Amino acid sequence: MKELRFSIGEPKSIRSSVWKVWVNKSDIYILTRMLGSDSKVSLHESGECQWSRNFDSVAKFTNAPIRNRDRHIVKWNLPIVNEGEAKHIFRIIIPRSELREINIEENLKKVRWLPLPRTGHAVQIECYITQPLLSAPDTASSPYNHIASLPLADGRWFVLFIQEIVVTEDKKSMIESAKIDALNILLGNDLTIEGELNAVGFTDIGECKGLIELILQRNNDEE
């Protein structure tokens, strides 16, 4: 397997956007289909990583000439993976509160449907990278449920697990902070919000970076 497409929920009920994870040689990419090609996470073989907009997306926000460096929203480096270890390098957080019915024409073939979290909970997709291995890593001892293991050309594996977590008060604060950051980016570029808008925010908890799926709403005091 070189690619995984997944969504939390069911096609004709509340669900997340469709997320796509794929590998190209020894580079790893993550994006959401609801946001199309507007932004993606790149985890490169070199260890350099970025959450970036594509050029079309940058052009929406500025009339100035677009430089490659303007594409990158956040940049960081992967931790070193020692022999015999696997490192937790990324996570995707999808709270139940941010799920909606999505009424758009969309190709949902080959999407893997993962179960909804309970009310007051969130799904976390935990992403690990291994050292080079001769075969697929043993995932049976993990405390999480295994989703997929994607082989890289250099012999490493990108391994995804799923767990359900309680959305604590600290997590609620993190979600609200991510929404404020996303709203500030949109409103600061003279973009308006009509009703609800699907978006993603960036999280930085220790060494593990991540994206969180969000629903943005325009507040009355912003009108």
C-alpha cells in the first residue's frame, strides 16, 4: 500500500473531510480533500517538514509576486529515529464536535470509513516512522488500533494508528485557539465566512506536530 484515504463517520451522515496520506519514494504527504490542494503536510526523507499552501492558494491572499518560501506556513524537522525504535512524528485530531453532514459531489470510492468518536470525544490518528526494516513492522503490541503501514523506498515504514480520546478542558482550549488562528488568517486577508467553513489548524505539542479538523463560524461581532 502506497496511499490511504480515510474519513471518520459515514458517507450519508455526519463525517469528517476525506484525508489522504501517501508516500512518494521516501517522502510522506498528508492533506484533506475538503480543502483540496490548498495546503498539505510534507515530511521529507531529509527530515525537513512543512505545512504549505500551493501557489494557487497563496495567490488568493496576495497580489504580490509569489516566492517559494511564501508557501510554507510552518516548518520543522523530524526527530532522529534510533535503531530499534519508532518515533511518534505526527497526529491528526478530529473532534466529534467538528463533524457535519457534507453535501457535495465527491468521489468516495476507496475511502476507508473509520468509526465516529463518542460525544465529547475525538479521534486521533497517530503517525509513526520506523528505522529501515526488512519487513512490515509488528504492530500487535501497540496500545492503539492499527490502520495502515506504508513502506518507504529507503526501507523505513510510515505507520498509522487510531485512538479515541476524551476532549478535556485543555483540549477544548486548544481547539478554540486553533479556530482563532484560522479565522485570523482568513479575516486578515479580507475573506468572508458565510455560515460554516471546514478548515484545519496546526498543533504543536512537544515534538509531535499535528493538524486538527475544524468548523469555523463567523461571530456576530465580526460583522
